[in-house]
Amino acid sequence: MNKYFQLLVKNVRKQLESWLNEKEIIQHKEVYRFLHSIAGTASTIGFTVAGDMARKLMEQISLDEEREWKKEELQSFLLPLISIIYYEEYSNIDEIIERKSEFEDKKLILLIDDDTALLMYVKEHLEKYGWIVIAVADPDRAINSYYDLNPDCVIIDIHMKDKNGFDVLVQLKEKMKQQFIPTIMISVDHSKETRMKSYRLGTDDFIQKPIDIEEFIVRINRQLERKQAIDNVMLIDELTRVYNRKFLAQTYERFVSSLKRRRVSFCIALLDLDHFKQVNDTYGHTVGDEVLATFADTIRKGLRVNDIIIRYGGEEFIILLPETKANEAKPVLERILREFSNIPFEANEEEFYCSFSSGIHEVQSSETDITRNIEIADGALYEAKQGGRNQIKVAAIDYKEIKKKTIHVGIVDDDPIIRTMLEDLIGKSKFTDGFTVDIKTFKDGMEFIEADWHLNNNEQYLIILDGMMPRMDGLEVLQKLRGLSYQERFTVMMLTSRKSEHDITRALQLGADDYITKPFKLLELETRLGHLIKRMK
């Protein structure tokens, strides 16, 4: 990146900083002069794409206009120019090539080790190969996050300060007993006794430290290929013994074909266990598995032979009811709800009961798109949840306005270019399609804390934190969030510099859910955020 380009970027940042951080109203003449300056300077130094965009924006306004700009309005107007500067700045550093499919369907690896230096080293190399790596320094946090992350492979160090890797393996294998998730143990101790114990406890591979990274990648890939082969032939969810979501598309198409051919309605119902995370947190995931299995069994017994039950995700199930209208489906599910709500569960010498909520939608021949119809059923489910849970709701006939869950996203970064890019990225991301998105941006940690925006302890928050900021940096903010009694409601992504290894170490120790180093690829960041959003209920 030549010095003239660097100077241009510096000046753009400085101006945006002034407008977006310090002013509520920006004078129109300032905006016009800003674009005029970039149009001339950018073209002069060979940055023609920015110069052309600046001129295009100038053509949309006039110098003589009598107007004032609100900062949100100005940010939206300047976004095409900001995007060009962002891509050019980082493509010169990182040779970024944005391809639509580049980060889709990446395998997710959970890496558990309290040696943060090794975590960072391994994470960097594995991600170069094309995998998403969630590095966790706290073994207990990793165990608690397992269900939410749903990793494709787990790597565990045997020797950690506060917890033995074998104990972690045993706990995870207890969770994995109904599905195949390959595990790899790593250790400096490669004695026969240690290796034999690893295999006896159920690990799929053992790798000696120090790690030969090339061999490590080959052996991880082999385990991932095994998992893919097994997944491809399995249509039954091993825990609940109902169909998994691979069975959904083909069955749905069969029902749609019958609907178009015979004009006979069918229903799609979305069921979700109430407060299931609380069950796992209070009684443990083994008890949670028992609840899930009993739930599926109760549904199965309450339906007809030709009704289809599918485990759609975690504690969410889809039921397809052929030749059924919504007013016929509702009493069926209400009966199942009564039966399930009366089943006692026992744990820690304590008896407890569970319930579920459901949304039903009668599929019409005028709208057969599967995604749209699941959204409609999900909207009715959301109404049931908002209405107090433990109930069944039928989607209204006029379902144009679908109620969606709310996800709060806080972007805390002192760089106005980064804030603008992230706000636009998240607002348009496919991962937020099913949500009403509340996005707030903050120029530093102090502004975020003082705003009290995050203090509604009944909501879920995704917080994107820059590591280095004036007044209060990201680590201080993270520490304050993790000190709250309801800190589990915050999912935190840290943005760090490649030179800030100490900050990465500290972030992992404080409980960051993930981190990414600047400069980053937007599609990679979007994919990583997508994995975190899936965890937010």
C-alpha cells in the first residue's frame, strides 16, 4: 500500500470519526467538499474506483442544496464509498478474494487447551486450511458450549491446570453417546499407558506434542471425512430416534406434490421445549438428553402412523401432518402438550416438569416454499413464547407480517469504517433472516457501558468488541460483562490485532466466545458470527 493511499485512508477515517462520533447534524457543504476532495485525490493517486464512486455520489446531490444530514442518514449514503476503501485497504494487505461460497458449509472444530499460545498457533494454521476453529481456554465453558456449537470435531489437551483432559473427554463422550463426533487427544506424554487410556475412554485419535501441523491437518481431515460418511447414510437422529433434518426436504416435497395434485391441505408445526437451556444448566446435559428423548417419544405416541416427526435442531422439532387442517392439528398438539406436561423427571433427588410451545401453519397451494412456510410456523411459535409459553398457536390466515425473535447486536469499535461495514454486514446477513435485528454502535467501551443498552437481562445480546479503544478497551468491557449475574446472555466476539497476542490470551481467559484478527475477510466474519448466532436462543 503506497504512502499516498495510506494518507487518503487516514484522512477519510479522521473525517468520518468527526462526523459519526462527535456530531448529530452534519452540514451539507461539508459532505459535498469531502466527496469533491476524494474524487480528485483518489483519481490522482490511481485509486480510480474510489474516485468514480465519489463522483457518482456527488451527482446525487448539489452543492447549493439547503439541507443538513443526520449521521445515520449520512452513514447510509456514504456506504458504497466506505466499502470500496475498506476492500482496497485490506486487499493490499491480505490479498482478499471475496467469493460467495467461500465460507459456506465450513467444518467447525472445537479446540480445548488452557495453553493460549498453542491455541492461537493451532487455530491460525487450521483456519488457513479452511476450517472454522473455536478456541476455548476454559474446559468447563467448552463443555457447556458443546451442544450449542455442535462441532464436527473436538480436540482436547490431556494436561491442563484446572481440569484433566481425560475428565473433559468423559464428559463430552457422555453428551456425544447418541451421535458421532470425532475426538482427538493431544499431549506431550505419549507413553503407551496414556495412549491406551485415551483409546479406552473413547478418543478417535491421539497426537503427540509438539504437533507436526501438516500431519495434524491430515489426521483431522481423515476424522472429518469419517464423520461425513456416517452422516450421509444416517437419516435417523440417534438420541430421539426420529428423523433428522436431512429427511425434511424430500418429505416436504412429497406432501407439496400431493397438495397440488389432490388439493388436500397439510400442516407444518414447529415445536420447541420451554426453558430447555435452564434444564441443561440446572440438571446437566445427560438429564437434558432424557427430556429430549421422552419429548420425542411422547410426540410419536400422540400422532398417526403417517405423520412425520423431524428433529430440526437442538430442542426444536418439526411435525408434518398430511391431509390435516390447522383446526384439526391444534387439538392433537394440545393433547400431546397435556400428556408431556404431566410427565415427572427426576434429578439430584428433585422432581421437575417440562412443557413446550408450538406454532402451526396450514400450507396453502398458493405458497409452497419450504423456507417461507417454516418462517410462518416459527412466527406462530414466537407468539406462543411471547404469550407465556406452554401453549399452541395457529398462524393467522393473513400472515404477511411474521413476528420474529429479537437479537440485539452491539458493535463497539472506535474505527467508523469498521462500525459502518459491520452494521451493514449484520443487517443484511442471511444468518439474521429469522430475527428482528436491533443493532447499536458505540465508539468506545465507556460509551457502551454508560448507555445501559445491554442491561435488559431478559434478552440475548451479541457483542462485537474491538480489543483496543480509547477510554475503555474491549478487555475491560468483556470483564464487566462476565461479571454480571446474567452474563450467559452475552455472546462475545473479539476483534484483535495480529500483534496483540497478550490481548487474545486475556480475552480467552475472560470468556470471549470467539475472536478474529484484523484485517479480516467479511464473509469469514459473517460465517463465524453465524455460528455464534445459532447458539442464541
